Amino acid sequence: MAEISGKRKARDMNGSNASDHDEPLIKAKKTNDQRRRSSFIRDRLPQPEPLVKFGNLLSCGQNEVGQLGFNDDIIEKTRPALVVDSSTSQIVDISAGGMHSLYLTAQGEVWSFGCNDEGALGRDTTEEGSEYEAQKVTLPNTCVRITAGDSHSAFLLKDGRVFACGSFRDSHGTMGLNIKGKQQFPIEVVPGEEFVDIKSGADHLVMLSSRGKVFSVGCAEQGQLGRVSNRSSSGETRRGKTQLLQPGLIITNRFSFVDAIWTTTYCTFVRNRSNGSVFGFGLNNYNQLGLTKKNSETVFAPQLTTFENVKMITGGQHHTLLLTNDNKPYAIGRKDYGRLGLGNIEEEVDKLTPINALGDINVVQLECGECCSFALTEDGKAYSWGMGSNQQLGIGSDEDQFNPVLLTGVQVKDKNVIRISSGGQHTLCIAAEKKTQTSNGVHQDSEKPKANGTK
């Protein structure tokens, strides 16, 4: 049977009735093929939108191998210092690895600097000192997302392909990026698959496909791959490291379609689209996975967490931070050095706990280094807390901070901090002028950034 609808009048651009724009009186029902195509589209995740807000690239912390983007005569920066001026390059995203750094421009170009011992920079650094200078990484298409681990980097391209370079490591040393070894230049990770998101732990990479499937590759010693047994996690079985270094699909009956992924140093989290439930696997020695009951210090298969209403998850070596959909921050895990932001507490935190110091602030991003944490607010302010000894808190002091402290350096004063990323011993951030800067034509303020900030 055909479906009969009422005749609706359309209007032309001048406002007059235009009968030639009228909808037909008879609407044909969708065919089975059309329904299947419609269902296919609904069951695929969209490609991420290109990032458009940009600003100055800043860095702080240790510069031992050039990870701050400065020459080797600069040892450290105690507050965020200017690396790249936004008038020179429209930087929209950043990722701090163990001892290297990546940034992404509005034009889809990736630039890298820092340690390249394992090939994490994805480019040639045979020329002396070239690792200290930001240089472009050659990729076969424009890039939309970047992620960095301890010794690897990965890039999500506009066409859904994922490329990576560098190497994973385990307790025995260098593993390689794949079974052929470390890769100095980017190679495709899973040919033939379309991806919509990528996330790195210290030594593992997690990829979300447009079909809602999750792939993982790298070190599995703490269970972070979610598809390798405890027995096989060392790579010393008959199959060796093949199972670890060949990207594999996480197969489980606990979830069917994943719409978000997150990683911490040694953990992975995935969100089930149907009901928003979050599953975790990896290191759990401080119950940083947020399980109902801590049964093991390492979890090798996805387990249901207690996390609900989740917008984003991040974490360090032994702690996890969570941001809810109403922009409220929570913490769980190890308390040492103040990394949880809950004050100088006496007991470890094995249940998700609100960060009350940020309770009245609209937090839009959380980020973690190994033993420190950061929060960005809707009005462009940045807060840091945790271990201060590497100066990566960016507050001008190497003292540990047990509560969130506002960043107030000259390079963030009167600016909106729109992105932040923290690595092994350093932190990167993007600071934009108060007037929103976008790559699609919004005017920028004329004020030039001041010189390279403080020490």
C-alpha cells in the first residue's frame, strides 16, 4: 500500500507559493534495499569533524631531548613558554608522548619534535639537532587526529586510515611497531578498515572503526589490549609477539557497538552505544578501572565499570579521571603526589570521587601525565595538580600540588587555553586570544604574543 499525505505548499525565494515545489500526493514506501542502506548508515559512526579553533603552542617541563621544542641549551621551562606563534601556524591539536611532541594544524599537517630513538617522530633526523626543531611528518592524506605514546605516534587521516610510526615497548625492552620491528616512517596499521578515533597508552594503541568495532595493538602485559590472555601477554609463547603486534579485534559478548574509546597509561576504556555503559581492562592495582570489586591487579578482558554518564576518561600510571556529561570531574586511584586533586588525603581512593575543588567550575577537558592532572574550563582557564618535580604543572614551582592550581603565566594571561596534553616529563597547551580564533575566517585579535615567557 502507498501512503497518502496532505499537499504542502512550498515557497520560492521571494516568499510566493511555488506549486512546482509541492511534495507529491503519493509517497512510495521504502524498499527493502533502501531500508538496508538506511540501517547501514545508522550503524556506522561518522568521521570526526576537523578541528578549527587554533592558538599559540606553549610548552613547559623538561627539555632533555628537545620535547619542549627548544634548543638543547634550554634545560626546562617552569611555566608555559611560547613555541609556535599562531600567526605562523594554525595549531588545532597537540599530543605529548613520553619524550616527544606532536601538533596538528588546521590544514591537516602533522609536525613533530623531541626524542626519535625509536622512530616516534615519523621523519628523518640524521641531521644533527633536527629532532629539536619542529618539522613536518609526511602522510598520504590530510590528518584529523593525532595521538602519542611513550615511543610511538599515530595519525587518523581524513579518509579513515590510521598510520603509525615508532615502537612499542614491554618489560623486556623494544618490541617494535609490528612484527618487522620499529618503523621510522608512518605505515598503515590496519589496511582496508575505516576508523573514526585513535587513542594511545604508554605502549599500546586503540582504534575505533566506523562499524563500532575496537582494534588494539602493542604491549599486553597489564591487560590493556583486552584480547590477549595473561599467559600470552608476555609474548613468550609459541606464537611469540605476533598476536601482540598484529592489530586485532576485541571480541566479546559484553558489548556490540562501541561509540567512544579512551586510554590511560596502562588501561583502556570503551563505551557501549546502546546504554552508555563503560567497560575497562588493563592495570587495576589501585582500582583505577573503577570495577565494583577489585579481584585482580591486571584485567585482561573487558569488565563492566561503575562509571556512568561518561563524557570523557583520561588517566596516568595509577589514576583515572572522569568527566560526566554535565561537565563534573571525578577521580579514582592512587593518591600519592596529589594527582587526584582531592587534597592531602590519607587513604587511596578506590571509588569514583568528585573533585570538589572544581565543583563550581564548568570543566570541558581533563588530561593526565603519568603522576599529574589538568583541567580546562569553559571560559579558557587551565588548572594543574599532582607531581611537580618535572615542572610539567607549569606553575613556576616544583612542589607537589594536592589541589588544583590555576595557571597564571604570562603566555596564558588574557588567553583562552583550548587544549592541553601531558607526557612523561612535559606538557603542551594551545592558548588562543580571548576572541575565538578559528581557521574558517573568524578575525583574530591583533595583539602579538610576548617573547618566550619565563624561565
